[in-house]
Amino acid sequence: MLKKYDADYILVFTVFNQEGKWHPQLSFGDEGKWMWMARISGQRYGWNETEFGSYNNETNQWEWNERGKNTMIYKLMTYGRHEWSKKNLAGGIPSGEEPVTLKYFKPVRFFGIENTLSDNPYGGIFPMVCLYQVDWEAYYHDYPNG
């Protein structure tokens, strides 16, 4: 899709708590919207967001499955959130989470990464806008015919 629209950049918006984790009540960003996008677009193909994970009622958290963790939206939201966590949390990325590697995207700028636990300008929630550049060179290296 990025190739079709000649995109060079992609922007994601994510919101998380002071532990560096997404929280169901903080689904203001793409972590809350992607489910609706999957549900609406998936109607055409007979699937919905449950193809990518499930909601755990005990933890009140969405739990991504392996397919979900391989989506572009997951990787881009998580990479930015992990960069904030590495800068602000003693343990680095939140426990139980695996680091994300970006293959076809280069971080350009993370707006909101400067907000620290002591600043806390948004009362315990941390919004971030993450700008990435598409790495077309890496993409065409792996897919020479596009």
C-alpha cells in the first residue's frame, strides 16, 4: 500500500501509561483505532481483529498473538513506546515484551519522547507521535521486483 501511494513517511500515534504499557482506558492513539480499522476492513474478507490477538479480561489488556506482532502497526507503535521506556524506565522495555526490530523503516523523530516520569505533563499518560521514513533501499534489496 505504501508503494501504491508513493509514501516515503509513516506517522503513528500511541498513548501509554507510566509503566510504558498500553492501557485499555488510554486507547486514544492508534492502539485503540487499529482494532476498528481491522474490523471494518476485515468485513470484506470475513475476519476481524481477533486474527491478531485477543482481549484478556483478567489483565484488562489486549494480548497480541504472533500474527499481530508481525503487523506494521504493532511494530511501529511498539518501537516508539520501547524507545521511551528505555529512556525513562529502570528496566528498559516493559517486562514480558520482546524488543521490536524495524526492517523497512527508519525512525525520524519521536514527538513526546522528551516527556519524563518527573515532568508528567499529561497526568500519568504519555502520548507519542512517531515519524518513520520508509527504507525503500532495504525493501527493494529484499524484493527487487517490488
